[in-house]
Amino acid sequence: MPVEAQLVIIGAGPGGYTAAFHAADLGLPVTLVDQGQNPGGVCLTRGCIPSKALLHAARVLNETKDAGNIGIEFGAPSVDIAKLRSWKDSVVSKLTGGLGQLTKKRKITYIQAEARFLNATTLEIKKTDGTLETLTFEKAIIATGSSPATLPFLPESPRIWDSTRALELRHIPPTMLIVGGGYIGLELGSAYAALGTQVSVVEALPALLSSADKDLADILLRKLKKTFTAIMAGTKVLKANASGDNVSVTFQDAQGKEWNGTYDTILVSVGRTPNTSALGLENTKIQRTDKGFIEVTDQCRTDEKNIYAIGDVTAGPLLAHKASAQAKVAAEVIAGQNRAFEPGCIPSVIFTDPELAWCGITEQAARSKDMNITVSKFPWAASGRALTIDRTDGVTKIIADTATGRILGVGIIGVGAGDLISEGALAVETGLKAGDLALTIHPHPTLSETIMEAAEGLFGHCTHIIKPRDH
């Protein structure tokens, strides 16, 4: 292990390894510290990637059921849970192993250990065997990510899971209660429901998916009401008692009514908290918010000018693509370039079925600010491609400034919305006008045409529907 480093990066998730790779490509000597055997972090090992692998399996199962709509019948599927788990793990291993090779090829020093600040230029490195060493550095980037939030009033029990435990896929419980109606809970709930679990969801807020436009979210919620056994919005969990056989839960609604329910498993999905408490930040000038997020400038600098922070340890959406974008900014600033993290939008995707994606401002947010906007929606029932794949349960929506025609936001509900939203993000980020999208020739027949037709609708004309304009 080196005793000093020019640039040390703590954490090797999407933010950390992107920063390390980019800094190395810019010619900087880099040391990367993480507890994992290879880079990857939460996203690759117990987050984004394994959850999307399970969601793919869920989609395949659902498609076999829906194939009857087009005259194709399958027998009842048989799920080999051990083989499914092995396949999911192999996806993770391939990606993390590949990152390990890229780390070596870039000549990055990788240390498998925990790191803690002794001061603004020295780290205490705790290796996997428990030995302690020190590492001095010139510059550092904190990219330690986040962990699932917990509910302290819930008992400790093997029947009470967090997202990490759910992704281990040890078995398929007969019944499951998901506490928290955010995107992680809805995604994992959708996967387990497809695998045969009777899933219920409880959310303390009055509605699920409140950050997305209601007209789009309602399409997903209609599907989820058929997928899940129960959705209880505006409802709190007061207490839970775990036994050897199940977990008994006491609920309370907004009117104060209480009732009980019994489940084989509880999945707690009430958000995530930044991994900043064990970093020794008290030995530096670095400031944190009340929620534990590190305060940074638009160049990702902390109050220690030689220390930067990126990803889930900073405020804003806890998304891997935000972390990797910040990572490039931090690496370039350290390399002497004048860069800032000032995104026009950060797209969000909920990988349920159908997927829900949006970027820029939502219609409900724009109207709450009394902005002068024009809205156009294109229903996928009028899309030839959507009809050919029997997936007309979608809508593409564009929000534009009425005076200038500049695209302010895009929302999409439908199969593959997460892949389609990037065109909308490009439009918002670069300040494109509706005419730019409307005049861009899109290949036919594709779902991407729905973006073009929604843009045309802003001008009062759309080939495949009449009166597409919605103010």
C-alpha cells in the first residue's frame, strides 16, 4: 500500500469509479479505496443492476401471461429460484470483474479497505484483516454513497428486510408488506409479485409517486392496483411484532382508524441515508446538513478546498447517473479545468411495468409556479409500434414555454420509457424548441415517434390524433 497519494477517492460506486477512471484518463495518479473486492459499489452489487435483472425476469413472466391476448398460450411457468439467483449474481460478477480489469489497465492503485479522515490531508486505512495504516494525500473525493434508511421502532428479525436483503433472493415469501411507496419499493414489489408473492404496499404520504405528474402516475397506479394485493396510501405503520412464523403489523389511517395485518415478510423501503457518519469528517472543516449530506459548491468542493464530494453523500436525487456526472466534474476541476455541475435536468426513471420516466419540470410544478406553458400528450393507443407489441398503455407528454416554444419538461409512461427519456433530457439540457423535435425525422414504426408526434401537437397538428393540444 502506498503511504501517499496525489488523488485518493473514497468509495468505488458509479461516482467513485467514474471519477477514478476519468482522472486517470486525464493523466492523474489515482488511488481508489473501497471495501469491495472490485469497484461497483451499491449500484452494481446490491442496487440498480441486480434489481433490474429481477425486473427483467418479472417482465418475461408477465409477457407469458399477456401473450394470450395475441393468441399465444403458455403453460404455467416454473421458476428455478436458485438458477435465477445464480444468473442475477453472474450479471453482477461480470460487471464488477470488468471494472476491476479496467482499474488495473488504467494503473489505478486499488485498496480494499475502509477509510477515515484523521485530518484534511491524512486518511486512516483499515484493511480487511483489521490492520490500520495511514495514507496522506493532496486531493480527495468522497464518494461513499448511501444505505437503506431504517425504522427504529421495527424489531430485528430475519423476516424484516431492507432492499439489500430483498435482492439476495433467498426465497419467495407467500406474502410481503412493503413499507414505503417510493421507486425502490415499487420496483422490488413488482418483481416479487411476478414471482408469486402477494404484495401489499403502505405509504404514509397521501399518494404514491407524488413527484411525477398525476396523469402519468395514475396510469402506472392502475396497473399496480392489479399487480399488488393492496395499496394503502395515507397510512402509517404504528408497530410490528415478529414471531417465528410471521410479522403482525398495526396500521393507522389519516382519520385515526387502526387495524392489524399479518405478513410473512416486511420490506422496509423508506429512502436512503448518506454514508457520512463514519468518515471522521469531524476531524476536518467539512460541513454537513441536518440530514447528513455533505455541503458542496457547484464544483463539488467541500469546505476543505482539497476535498471534494459527489453522489449520494451530496444533496439532490440519489441516482447513479447524478453521481457519475458529478464525478467527471470533480475529476476535471482537480485536473485544472474550469468546470461546474449545473445540469439542466436529471432524468428520473421508475423501472416498473410500465416504466415511468420524466425530466425537466413537471406540468404540476410548472402550474404551481404560474408558468405560461403549453402541454401536448400523445397516447400510445395511436402508435402503430405500440399496437404491434400489444402495449398501448402509454403516453408521451411534452411541456413547453408558450412564448418561446422551448421544451421545459418531458414525461413518458410506457414500456421502455427509461430508454426513451434520454431524447427528452437532451432537448431540455440543450434548450431545444418544440419545432426541433417535430422536424426531426424519427424512424417508423418506433415508440420514439411518440416524442415527435407530441412535439407536433404543440403546434395544433398531429398526424395520428385529432386535437392533441392540452392547455
